[in-house]
Amino acid sequence: MMAYYGEEAKVLSGGMSLIPLMKLRFASPGTIVDLNQIQGLDYIEEAGGYLRIGALARNRAIVRSGVVRSRHPLMASAAPTISDPVVRNRGTLVGNCCHADPQGDWATVMLCLDGEIVARSVDGERVIPISQFVTGPFSNTLQSNEIAVEARIPGGTSFGEYHKIERKVGDFATVAVGVALQASGGSVSRCGIGLTGVGPSNIKCYEAERIVTGSGLNEHTVEQAARAAAADAQPRSDHRGSEEYKREMVTVFVRRSLSAAAGIRAA
Amino acid sequence: MPEFRTVQCVVNDEPREAEVEPRLLLLHFIREVLGLTGTHLGCDTTSCGACTVLYDGLPVKSCTLFAVQADGHEILTVEGLGSPSELSPVQEGFHEEHGLQCGFCTPGMMITATAFLEENPNPTEEEIRWALSGNNCRCTGYQNIVKAVQWAARKMAASGVSARGANPIM
């Protein structure tokens, strides 16, 4: 169907972003292709070394998923902060990533966890790292004949937290910070740090991640990583808060999460 | 002219069928096609929850679904909760605890509270506040709404009646 309708078609999964955009006339697709008729796209499962989340898995199901909680605590921490409980009954992670709102939370979580999007078309399937999938505000790299059918995350992480300041439930993040780690003993084999709401896109903090994986967790590296993440933030002063406040909150949240992971009392 | 589509669904336990414009919102289908005006249009931006209905048993904001998405599904609106002579526990709770002032948000509040109490019949105050956080009330400060839900939970525990009332229709 996507190949037939091409550029004029938009895919509907949860509809929690597409329908509001249509009301605002920011989107007026000639054709809407409703995925909801497709059976078996609502899975959340671990298979082949990946946590796999189907395009119709609702945020409600992610909040309640045992495998999400045990394998990726960052995702479990972020899920209850997505929009509000009623909207979570419809909204999906895959749809949120496709919508590519720079204020969206799931893309930050996916950046932290090295997530990928699986796209399918009549020509076959391809896997796109989230860092390449989102190409800018409200734009992604899907071809007009492709549908994103799955988000997948390799391996597992032993620690994860998503700290989000929102003025009220359902608002966009004033600042949000995701931290995920795979740690054993003093060493950290995997570290993901990402930011929401403090730049023109979701931000992955490569330098802060490198500090943690390279030198492990101690009071010194925690502080270094928190400073590095704040340096990656590009906040703007607006009605949600000043540039200085948002940048400081990035430092605080990264420090708080890494300290919790290391068992250090945060300042 | 857009092609009209047939929607066949069950609303408040009654089979309904209508021809609709494909981009008609579920909210307008419920209010204007079916004439069930208990479901309210509030913000029209997926924020306030005044338009909340149950869609296959789960609360959704009907201003942000298309009517055609109801095809083959079950909808419960506030009209399906109870009757004036036999209120559901949640309706009775809102009455007993005065869980409303202007009443505009009340249908959505009661629908969300009903589904919540089915899932969690013995909630804490904090759990109630989280469950209702997608429904806005601009009058009451929520205190009496929370009390109303607590009242309904006690009534359910004492009477063995489900959140949807003595004659659950879904």
C-alpha cells in the first residue's frame, strides 16, 4: 500500500501525534494507512539478542512489561513519563520515533541504548540505527514505500534512569536526561547518556559516555561526565526555563544517576 | 468528495452502524451521529480528557481517534455506566463526595476511574492521582474527585459490585 500511495500516504499507529498534527493542518495526508488492522505487531519480546518492540506495542504495554523492566531499566523508567495514562493506551514507541519530534522522549532512550529501527517494504527489510534514522525535526530516513515495523535494542543493561522535569503531566520535557549502564564490579562495559528538550534534536552525549566506559565510575569520573553532558546540551531560554537552569539540571541529573549506579551519595 | 465508509461497532452494548466521512473524529461520531452528548469536547488537543471513552475496555481520548477506527470495536460512554435509578459505584461516589463543580470533566473522569478501578480495585491516593493525571478538572482541585474514587472502591469492596455497576454491559 505504501508503494502504491507513495508520498501522499501517512502511516497511522497510535495516532497520538499524527491526528493532532492534522488538526493543526501541519499534516494533511491524502491517504492514511492504518496499521491497527495488522495482527501480531504488538509484541514486546527478547529474541536473537535483542529486545524487540513491534510497531503496535502501546506505551501502556511497555509500562507493564516484565522483560522491559528486567532488561532495560532506563526504558522502564521513561515509559511512565510519556504523555499521560490515557494517551499511553494508544501511543507507541515506534510511532514516537517516526514522528521524530525533537522533544520526544523515546528517541533519547533509543540513543542511550543503541536502538535500531527495522523498516520493511515490498523490496525487503533494512535496519537503521536511531542516530541515522532521525534526520531532523519531524523527519526520518524512511522511504515512501517503507513502514517502520519494529524498534530493537541489543543486549541488556543493568542500570537505567530517566529523569524528566515537566511542568505538568503530558507536557514536553523542560529537561530530561537518560542514563543506562551495563556494569560489573568497577568496570562499565556499556554506557548510554542522552538528553531531551535541551537542543534542536535529541542529544547523545558521546564524550560523557566515553569517560564512563574508559575510566569506570568514581566521584571524579561522575563529575567529569556530568560536566561533559552539560557541555553537549544546547538549551534555549523559553517559558519552561532559562538556558542556565536547563544546563544545570543536565549536570544534576547525570551526576545523580551515575552516582546512584556507582553507589556514591550524590552532592 | 470523500468516499463514505461504513462503521459497525458496539456502543454501550448496542450494535450501531453508520456511514461516515473517513476523517470524522470518534468524538463527533459519538456526539453528533449517535446523539450521545455525555461525552464532551474540551480542549480538542489530546490534553484535557473530557472526551474520554472506553475503547475495547481501555480509556482513550475520542477527539484523537477517527470514527472509522471504531469499526469492529466496542465503545463505552458515560451513558453506558449506570442509570439514574441504578448508578454505578463510580457515579455514586461522585454524587456522594460531590466530585464535581461545573461537571464538564466528569464524564471523562468517571470513565477513566471506572477502567482504573477494574484494574486496581484497592488503590492508594497516589495511585488514583496518577491514574487520573490525563484528565483535567479546572474547578475542584481534584480533592473531591479522589474522594469519589475512594468511595467507589469502598463500595465495590463492600458490595462485590464491579466498577461498571450491577449490570456490567461490557
